[in-house]
Amino acid sequence: QTEIQWWHAMGGPLGEWVNDLAKGFNESQKEYKVVPTFKGTYDESMPAAIAAYRAGNAPNILQVFEVGTATMMASKGAIVPVWKIMQDAGQKFDTAAYVPAVGGYYTASNGQMLSLPFNSSTTVFFYNKDAFKAAGLDPNKPPSTWPEVTLAAAKLKASGSTCPLTISWQGWTQLESFSAWHNVEFATKNNGFGGTDARLVFNGPLQVRHIQNLANMAKQGLFVYKGRGNVPDAAFISGECAMSMGSSSTYGQVNKVAKFAFGFSPLPYYPDVPGAPQNTIIGGASLWAMSGKPAAENKGVAAFFAYLSKPEVQAASHQRTGYLPTTKAAFELTEKSGFYAKNPGTDVAVNQMIRKTTDKSRGLRLGNYPQIRAIEDEELEQVWAGKKTAKEGLDSAVKRGNELLAKFQQANK
Ligand SMILES: O=P(O)(O)OC[C@H](O)CO
């Protein structure tokens, strides 16, 4: 049996899902054995794999979050494009089978798909219906605008909530998706899709206004900062925080462990901004095949990728986790089964990304972006702590981020 090493960043219930996928594939055939290994968060697993690649012991498959895409695309020698690994192995691979909002993100400007869409998500709002009831709020009417979120937070606080609102993936939800949701540029050159000379511009009047509002909410105890990445999810799942925003994939975890009634709904917006709400942007991760591996192992990678893309496997993954269906067939299968009607809230991400695709939902294509996300975190933390105004924090984040973009452009000329 040929072993295929798969490094991933899925913990908790999502880790169990990844293990089940490998088990399903391993039991479906005898030639290959996929061995999944949890390598920490997205931020930890990507540098770990780059270091392993340099030392000559990279895994066969690496899961990389969406913000690492431009960096991976630029590291040509380190990866085998998904179209090529499938073609070399004689596996059927039709890029048109993938949902455009998802497949497009992982496709280079020459039309070639470079990594396999695996767990794509988008930003959503979630709230504790029991806490809403206790605060005298309608549990079936989530706030849809920022003024409504602020009012709901005040009522929740008055009813005794110590954490009315927290936020996961703050850079992704409050700056990146926030900008697309309000049809405001985040970075020039179509958020980087138009060339490596793109520059960050997320220190505009609307973003500054929003981050200042959040800072004011933090001062009043209406917004409570709970950390970077998806760390704040735990404070929602435990029932401590009544409202949150984060990945649609939080659904699978909340559904599994929360001891309260919950709802998922679209991100709030500012109703006075023309064109809002527009659309949110893609998140999650894709799978990259690493180079320098024996042909037999590459064949196994291709067989596993084909297995993961099967409509029934894809549909089951989507329904279990809250990640988007990556193929059109998986979406159609889920819709036909009546899943969305039976599980309200699971359709929010689908409505935002699958039914309505615009050019702007493509997300960001910016080099050195994992490092830029860390800068966003640092600067926002300064703002939440009252050490910087929103304008100072965002101006500094843009300046520091643009220095990294310039370096990336220089290195990839
Ligand atoms: O929690 P995920 O997997 O949906 O990923 C969230 C963000 O897109 C990571 O950059």
C-alpha cells in the first residue's frame, strides 16, 4: 500500500470530519492509504510545511487557508498544479464542475486550476436565540444592520450578558468581507486579482467609521474582544457571548455542541451606504499537491482528490460542516434533498456565494497575506485597547501591509 501524507489545520469536530474523509477513501480502495495529520492552526501549518519542504520532507497534500493562495501560487517549484496531477494520473477533472465563486478563487489568470477546492466558507452572523429571548429581543429576527446590532447588544447587556458581541477572524469579517459587503475597495487592482502591484486601501472613511464604532462598543462592554482567528468561536459556543461573526463552518460545531437555540444570518451592514449589502467573500482553504514525490504517490493524491470531489462525498461534507458545496452537483444534490429547508441558517452562506456570484465575491489575491493578517490583528488590538484611534490603527495597518506587498512584488517580478 502507498501512503499519502495529508497535513491539515482542522481541529475539534472538523478534525473528526477530516479523519472520516480519509477513512472513507481508505476503505473505498486497497492501493493507497491517506494519513491525515493535524499541524495546528492555518497560521501554524503553512510555515511548518514550507520549512518541511525546504528540508525535503514535505507532505503529499497540504491544506492552505485562502489568504495563503497568492503565496502558494507564486511558489511554482514547490507545488504540482491540481489539473496536472489529475491529468498525469488519468483522472477525470473538469474545472467547470466546480462552483464558480469557489473554483475561480483557485484558478490562475491563465485559466488553470492550481489547488483543489476543499473547504470553502464565507462570513456569516450567528446569535444565541435563548439569550435574545431573555433580553426581550425577537429570537426569530436577527439584527440585519449595524445600528440594530448595537441596540441588541445594549439590550443583551442590560439583561446581564457579559459578552453581547464578539467577533472571529476580525480582519476577514470586519475589514475584508466588510468592504466587499459594502461594495468598497479593500485593495486596488480588483483586490489583487488584477496584478501584484495592488495596494491596500482599507483605511477609507467607511472602514474607519466602522472600526471606531466597534471601538466605542468595546469601551461600553457591548463588544468583547476574544482573540485572533477562530478563537472567539468558543466563547459563542459556550453560551458566554450572545452574538458573533465568523466562518459559515462554525455551523457544524455549534450544531454539534451548543446547549442553546441558535440562528445563522447574513452579516450586518450600514443601511445608509449605497449598494450595501453587496456580497461577502470566500474563506476557508484548499488542498495543494506538493512537488518532488514519486509518481505512485502522486497517483494516490489524484485518486483521493477525485474521491473528495464526488457529488455524494462533497454534499455530505457541506451538510456536516457548514462549508460551501464546492461542486455544482453537490449543491444540487443538497438542494434536492430538502436540506436547506429543514436546516434554516445553512442556506445563508449558499445564498451569498453560490446563488449570487459577482466579480467582487472572488476574495483577495494578495501576496504575503498571512503576515498582513497578523498586522491587521496587531493594529485592531491596539484600537480595542484604546491605545490608537481607528484611523491611526488602519493607517498604520495599510502602511505596514503595503510594505509587505511591495516586497512580494519585488520578489516575484
Ligand atoms: O474557518 P475557515 O476555515 O472558514 O477559514 C476562515 C478564514 O477564511 C481563514 O482565513
